[in-house]
Amino acid sequence: MTRQLPAGTCIRHAVNSVRNNIAYAFRISWPWYAVLIPLSFAMFGFAGLFSLGTSSMTPFFLAFLVLALISLVAFASIAVNWHRYILLDEMPKGREVFRLDDKTWRYFGNLLLILLILVGACLLVMLPLSILAASTNAAEFSVVLIALIILPIAGVLSLRLSVKLPAIALGRRDFLLKDAWSVTQANILPLFFIALFQIVFFFGFVLFMLLLQYTIGTASPALW
């Protein structure tokens, strides 16, 4: 039987792993960003040229879709290198930082599968809640309520299924999504608190950036 892990210990371990290896994380990620950033400017620039004189947003949508897929491949490549460094102390050399082997493609495919599962699960929860909200004429309140219900569920679901991803990075083919679901059964409550921590951290970061943008925008006229 899988033992229950303390949520606080898991959060501290995750934070410490990133903090103690931040230099390595930068090393394996900046080459991809050096490719993605100019590629993004180029693709949206071409999308703008193709949409000149029209009101069509199709070129921008296609550019966004292609960039999203390429970014997901880049994330998979970085993640595989990260897992193999943390778990095996393996460091990529030279062009290996642009890892595009079978592990990366399996990681990418499973990321897409997990995303589709999350979307499907969220729709199953959201649709009846939306119908109920529409019948009560409480749209504003219902949006907040639905978000409060769906976000933790999606967080726990993604954490449980994502346990398969490090196994992919290690080259294991015998550890499936059903195995990831099974081994995390005893840790639903800790995973809920971890998901809650991630959600609070994310919204805290967004709020900080909005406040920073507001402060800069307010101070800018005074600087002139």
C-alpha cells in the first residue's frame, strides 16, 4: 500500500529542488527560449501581414496554435532533461539540450492526453453547474463558484496523472496512466493541498504583476 505523504514536505521538496538547481534549470531552458521568442515575433508578424486589409483572425489563430504545439514540445524536452538530472544526475551535453528523442515525444504525447482528459473532466463538472447557474439567474456568483470547484479538481487530477511523466523521462514503458492513478490513491488529500498551494501561488503572482503594472502606469505621467 502506498504511504501517505505530508503535503508540506512535498511542497518544500519541490521548492527546494527548483531553488537549489535554478542554475541548471536556466541552462537547459534558455536555448529553447532563444528559439521560441524570435520565432513568436516572426510568426505573429507574418500573421499580421496575411491579415492586412481583412478582419480575419484566422492567421493569428493558426500562428498561436503552431506556437502552442512547438512550446509544448520545448517544455517536454526541458522536462525530460530536468527529470533525468534530478533522478539520475544526468546532464545534457551540447546539442543534447535540444532533446527530441523518443522520451521527449512520448512525454509530449502524454502531456496532450492529460490536457484532453482535464478538459473533458472540467466540462463534465462545468456543464451541469452552468445549467444550474443559468436557472438561478446568478451568473456572476456562479462563475466564481464554478472556478472554486473546478480548479482544485483539475489540480488534483493533473497531479495524479502527471506522476507518469517522470517515468517516461526515465524510459519506462511499463508505468501507465492507470498506474499513476493507482499509486496516488492514498495521497488525494495531500495532492489537494499541493494543488491549492499552486493555485494560490499562481493567482498571487498574477495579482503582483497587475499591481506592478498599475504602479508603473500611475507613476509614468509623473516621470514626464
